[in-house]
Amino acid sequence: MRQKIMKIARSKKAATAIEYGLIAALIAVAAMTAIQSVASETTDMWNKVGSEVTNN
């Protein structure tokens, strides 16, 4: 079992797969951050619209 793990750890394919996984995780975090920012701005906009409609 240990030999298989060591073989995978030395494999270039495994290293490449790990790198792609890290890149995908980074992209996911960036996307979530962007979506949260847009969602916050959109919520603020609709709250303002709602208060304008209520006041007028």
C-alpha cells in the first residue's frame, strides 16, 4: 500500500491533477467572492427601489 502511495506521489500525472484541482478551487473562491459582491449590490438596489415606491 505504501509503495502505491509513493508511486502516485512521484507521478507527474498526479502532480498535474493536484495542480488543476488547486486552480479549480482558486477559481471557485474568486467566483463566490464576485457573486457575493454582486448580490449585495443588487439587494441594496432593490431595497432602494422598494423604499422609493413606498414613499411615492
